[in-house]
Amino acid sequence: MVLRAYAKYLQQVRFRFSQSYIEKALITHPTIARDLIDYFLTRHDPKLSAKAKKEAENIEHPRERALDK
């Protein structure tokens, strides 16, 4: 559901790839899809401390590099 929401948001901001393309990319790369979900849940969990949320950025940066490949 989170990934579908991301895809819908990207459509609204005129992201150049279609939802179908995004879905295929996420299916092809399930580890990255899982990491995106983990990152979202960590960043938006009100129960977590600021330190834990900051540590989530360590998840984000390697994934950005993986997506660039």
C-alpha cells in the first residue's frame, strides 16, 4: 500500500515513468522495495526516537546508490 501511494504521488508530480513501469521495477527488485517500506515506516513512526529516525538515513543512502544502477 505504501509503494502504491508513492507511485500515485509520483504521477501527481509528473514523474516520467508510468505506474506499470514502477510496479515492474519494484517486482524485479524486491530487496529495494522492502528497504523503501522499512525506510518509510521508520521515518514516520511516532514511537521512535529522533536518533532512530536519524539512523534511518543510513538505510536511505545505500538504497539511493542501488537505485542509480
